[in-house]
Amino acid sequence: MRPSSAPGQPSGLRPARAAALVAVACLAVLTACGTTPSGGTAGGATTSAVPEAATPSTTPSAVATPSYAKQPASPTSTVEVDVQHGGGDPALVLAVRYAAHDTYDRVVIDLKGAMPGYNAQWVKKLLQDGSGKNFHVPGGAYLQILLNPAEAHNAKGEPTWKGGPIFPANLGNVTHVVKTGDFEGYVGVGLVLDHQAAFELKEQTGPDRLIIDVAH
């Protein structure tokens, strides 16, 4: 006959085997509750280590300061200009260029030779040098520039400032540039404006040129 089980002990199980089963059961419970080895995560999720707070540098870094091209100031005077230079060989007018800027229009007279004298004055209309013919270009104001001594043709009589005599410009204020003449040592450059405005004349070299800025 087999001995009967002790009170409170499962029937048919010996004490050592019962303890082993209890340990296995506890391990299963702990695994189900999400206990994982150090550095892992439950359920297969991936985690990343939280970075430490960045330590401020004791040496400040240089901050790049953007550079902007400084725009020339817009002209402020409407006073007529008369500049005389010493006599010499006539300057050769090669071309007349023009472009609009933010607050003014620029007209550039390209030259070869010494800077001639020049005169800029307001006129009621643009007339052709020599004949006095009216160009009849509509506008709100007319600025006439005369260069002397200057020529716009070579020794063969061929024009060095080609085209014209009327060049549409359609800038902010300058609507047309007019070749008013190349006669007896004078070259005329007429500016047709939408309205009278301040202007400024500047001499520059490399290459030689006379610049006329007209405010919008």
C-alpha cells in the first residue's frame, strides 16, 4: 500500500517536484509581465538612448555677416551742368547705353580719348544740330547733353555711334535717347523723360565714359 499525501500537499506530487513546478510557473508569469534583459524592450520594440544635454561651447563661433552691394544714391538736383576741359583732340563717342535701376535710370556715353567738356540743360524740345529740325518725340521733359570737342564718326566719315537717331528706352523715367547731332566738334545726346526729375553727371575711366543718372 502507497502512503497517503500530507495535508495541503497536492495528491501524487512529491515536495521537490512541486517546488520545481512552482518556480517554472513564476518564471512564466514574469516573462509575460514584460521583464526583459537589460537594454532590451518588451514586445520587440526598439528604443534609442536619450542623448545627454549638449554642453555649450566656451568659444563662440564666428557669425557670417551677409554683404550687400550698396546701391548708389538717387540724384537730388535739377540744376543744369556746364563742365569745361582743356582743349585737345576730339573724344570719340563709341556708343550710348542705358538701363533702369531701382530709383533712377542710367545713361552711359562710351568714349575714346580725353574726356571732353559737357553741358546738360533743360530744353523745350529736341532739335537736330545744324538744321534745327524738331525730332517731335513726345515727352514730359527734355534733357539735352552736348559734348565738345567730340565726334561720333571716324576719319572716313563712318558713324562710330551707330543706329538712331531715335532709340526707344522705356525705362523708369527715360523713354527715349536721341542722337541730336554730330556737327562741328559737338555731339548731342537728348534724353526724353516722362517728367522732369533730378539728374547727375559723373566722369569715369577704365573704360572712359560719361554717366548720366536720372531719378524716377
